Amino acid sequence: LERRLTFGINGGAVLSYGDVPFYLRPFIQLRGIPAMRYQGDHTAQVEAELRWQFWERFSLVGFAGTGVARNAPQRVNRDQQASSGGLGFRYEIARKYGLHMGLDVAYGPDGPALYVQFGSAWARP
């Protein structure tokens, strides 16, 4: 398969304790899931991606992920789960650096979402 297929997996967990303001509480961060929609005292998530370089600089991407947001027992005991997935298209704009740019269409519980990607979808500031 040479270097035509690239597989990536990203996962993580975030924990918070005490009286954390709503805007600092952990939330599920996946393509297709609105930011801060699924919040809790603790979150965990995993997302996988497969990119197929089908012709010269052009490639297709498929991805799927799931996450859970959980509240501490003293709060309302309500677990929130969300899953999403989608497809994307990439063009390698800088072959020397392996830098790709393109579009992703993700489908989550609240419907489809369109993302413009430059570099990796998992690069976070």
C-alpha cells in the first residue's frame, strides 16, 4: 500500500473539579459536534481518521469519533454521549511539508456541518 494510506487516531480525557464556570467546563470536541454542546465535569473522546492519497496530490478522508461527558455524582447525574463521522477531500498544497488543505462534511446528532481544514483537523491552539 506504499504511502497511499494514512491512519490516525486521537483521543483524550479532561477532568474538572470544584465550582468551574460553564465556559471553562470540559466539552466533547469532535467534527460534527457543536462546540460546548455536550459539557460535563469529566469528558473523554476518541476519533479515528483514514486518508487515501488516490491520485498525485489529491486524497479522500473518512473519519468517525465518539465522546462522553459525565457530571460528578453531587450534580445532576446525566451522562451525555455523542458520536459523529464524515468524509472529506484534501489537496496537498506543500508536498515538501506534507501539508494538506480541503473540506470535511461531518454528520453528528444535530445534523451536518462543513469544515475547512488546513493541516490536521486535530491541531488545537
